[in-house]
Amino acid sequence: MDTIVAVATPPGRSAIAVLRLSGPQALYITRALVHDDSFTPEPTHVVLKDLKTADDEVMDQALITFFKSPHSFSGEDMVEISCHGSPITVRKLLNRIQQLDARLAGPGEFTLRACRNGKLNLSQAEAIRDLINARTTAAAQQATRQLKGELSNALSGSKQQLIDIIVKMESALEFVEDDLPQLQRTAVLDDLAVVQNTIGRLAATYQTGHLLRDGIKVALVGRPNVGKSSLFNGLLSRDRAIVTELPGTTRDSLTESIAMNGIPVTLTDTAGIREAGDRIEAIGVERTHRAMADADLLVVVIDASSAVQAEDREVLERARISRHVIAFNKSDLPSVIDTNETVNGSKVVHVSAVTGAGLADLSAAILEPFGTVDSESVGLLVTDSRHYDLLVRAVESFDEAASLMKANASEELVLVGLHNALNFLGEITGETTTDEILGRIFSTFCIGK
């Protein structure tokens, strides 16, 4: 196994940058960096040392922490170097470490080594990625629960029950000349139903878990000058978009992330939809159409203080094929719109971007189509689509095996479905995951983790 190195802190200037080394030559490389062949730091103790070039020039002073295998994150010898966060200094150190025969780590390679060395299972490793990427407190809490092993613990009991069923079926196949007696078949079917229900209930949490982890995409759409950018700023609680009384101020889409009741929401302010007056505006309108197609929900903004125009009707017509909410803006002004004429059963919220009235109602209306989530008291959820897919496949394999048993099929045929289910559950935690799948999973990690 070679030795890898990566910067574990974000790029750019900072007070401190952290470089990580992992592998059999981590301590040897560190000794070469400090020009001290006898340097043997006490594990988990921090030491201040000068880091030097091959010509004995000091590059920086840094804090060095050595983690002795197997008592490290990766399970290998590891060294963490906390240096000054100058990009120039960090680059010089990386170059020097690579000269000393370390290679740059790939995405998630430290965590991959931790998995291979038994420090984490695969679902815990994926939880690290989710914790780093969490955009809300609720998402971070779910990732932390999975990092602590709650998902793998929830699966372990069902896997053991499934193994017990497989052992009974294999024993009958090996030692009994005839098929299982009906009484034993009934008992096995009952045990299988318990496992299937447990896995099915866990899979059913994915809709909520997916919402907490990945959130929803919302686009504010409408003709120019109806107050889309003002509502965008109001929902963000800050002046992100330029707002003027001139129609067509927004020429390009603006996107920001916010949390609504613990749910991450990607909010997009779009250019007004109308016949474009120039090439730049035409590009903006085209991007609006793309944002509409990509959104999970549209907020159609209409100026309630003026008559409905052809452009309003065009936007409403486009929105009807998508999940949408209608926001009648400028409710602080006298309304001239007969809402019954334009709504046609769509959800309506009256808001004022100027006074802030109705913004809470608009937030609630945005979340309503996706179901209510009590992000404070929710239990363990399946948040990853890979986990959900494997759970669903396991449930389908249980169905297949149970149907074959009820049809008095041979044990060999029933065992195919049971072994498939066990493999699917094992893929979640990594026991039966191929190297190709592992590569795909860890390619989604950041470098240095």
C-alpha cells in the first residue's frame, strides 16, 4: 500500500491549513520534511517543528500530530500537519511531500482505506460525506446518526434473522430427503414476513429522508416587474437580487439555498417571461424555461394590483403541467384581480414583498406538497437513494421467496431469493459491495476525506 497526501481544509487563504498523510511511509516522509531521522513523535501528541526543503530552507513552522496504526482514522500510520494557510506555502509543502514519494489522494481515499481496514462500514463512510454536505441541522443530525452506526445496527438484526432462515432451508436441503414439513414451512414464512416488514418499514422512511438530505428546488417565475426578486429577497431575509421599478431588471437566474422548517430549499429567481427585447434578455428567458423544467415546484408570481396580462396567462399555462403555487404579490395595494378567474383550483397565497405579510404562508405552501416533516423529533431515516434501492430489491426478493414457498417450490429455488436479499442488505454496509461500486461511491467524496 502506498502513502497518500491531501489538503484536508478548503482551498484559499486561512489561518491554518491541514495536510494529511496516510500509509506506511507517513512517518518516514515526515522525518525527511523536518530533517531529523530520529524524529519519533508520541502518538496523538502535537509537536511544533520547522518544515524544510531539500536544501534545508525553512518553508514553514507547523504543528505535527502522529497517529499510529491501527489507532487512526484510516487504520494506517497517519500524520496531520497544521501549517499556515497560505496557498503558496501549502503548494510548496505538497510538492515536497510528493517528491518524497507520496502521491495525491483521490476523492474519499482516506475514508475508503478506513473502510477496508475495518474502522468504518460503508454506510458509516457515506454518512461522513452526507455530514460534510449537510445544508440543514436536521440533515446533519441524520448523517450523525448513521455515522454512529444506527443504520447498520437497524439492519443487523434483520440480517441475522435472514441468515437463520437460510440455515434452516439449507439444512433441509442437505439432510432431509423430502421437502420441509408444512408446519416448518409455515414457521419459516412467519419469520420471513417479520424480516420483510422490518425492511419495508425502513425503506418507507426514504421519502422523508430524501427530503431532509437533498431538499427541493423552487423557482420563482412570472412576467417582468411582478416582484419576483423582491419575494426572493424576502424569503432569503437579505438583499440578494437587485430590485428596481424598471421591468426586466433580472436578466439571469439567481440561486440560493435556505432552510424551511429544517428542509433545504434551493430557491431560484428567474428573468421575467415575455417577448424578449434583445439577445441578452432572450438568453435570460431561455434560462428561465430551463429553471422551470428543473424545479420541483414553481411559485408563479402575479401582481395583484394590476390586471392580469397575456404574459401572466402564459406563465400559468406553462406551470399547470408542474407542481406549483400562485403568489399574488403586492397585497399591501388595492387588488384589481378576481382570483377565481385565474386560479382554477391552484394553491393561492397573498403576499407583500414590501411589508413581509404572507411570507410565512408562502413558505408553508411551498413545503405542503412534499408532506409534513417534524425535523426535531423524526427518527432514523433512509436518506441515500442507493440504500433505498437496495432495501426495495431486498423486499422484492422476500416477496419472490415467499411466493415460491407458498407454491411448494423446492428449497433450491426459494434460497435464490433469500441469498439475493442477504446480498442486497450486505451491499448497504459494504460486506458484499464490489470494487467498481466502491469506486463510484467514493468518487462523490471530497479530496482529503
